Amino acid sequence: MFHHLSLGVRDLARAGAFYDAILGALGYRRVFDGDESIGYGLIDNQDLLLLNLTPAAAAPGDGSHLAFAAASRAAVDAFHRDGLAGGGRDNGAPGLRPDYGPHYYACFLIDPDGHRVEAVVDLPASS
């Protein structure tokens, strides 16, 4: 459905450090690096997530977040750990979320600009 998503950020270097950490934990990397934008994905110059330097950027409020698919519970754990180390704030430690399903394992962070992000895997632990 989506070609890519863009987020406005006030400090591109700070946001880049955070997204390098969390997306690296999920197997993504910088595929575009410019003075006013950073793109993430799998293939050079084909960004799936784009960070745009926007000095007056404001994150959406409660009820909005980006959920990133993880391949394993270990990847969710790494997303959370690396995101905290990369300047994010905890918004829900890794763990099962039985209200969302018996295998829904997720964590939640708030990035340096206030964007809410999640990493989730919805598979049995042995998968």
C-alpha cells in the first residue's frame, strides 16, 4: 500500500542515530543520506522510511505510532535496547501483549522528536 513514510525531525543527526539503532536491529540500513534527509530500507536509494529535517517538526499526539515488523522476539528486544541507547525513551518494555493476541510480542519507544514507534512479532516463541 505505501511507497514510503516520511517523518519530520528537528535534529537530523540525533534522529539518524536513533533510527540507525532501531532499524539496524530489524535488518534495515541507511539507503540514502543527504544534508536534509535520511532514508532507510534495504536497497540503495529506495527508502521505505524517510527522515526530513524540519525545524518546526511536531510529532502526532497520542493514538498515532509506527509499528515495525520484527522477525523474532530477540529482534524486538534489540530494537528496544538499541533505541534506548540511541536516545529514545521507553514507552513499554519488550513483552507479550495478550490483549492483542496470544503471540503478540512487542515493545514501544518514543523517538527524540516525540514520534511513537513499536517493534512487533506475532509468532509463537519457537518461530
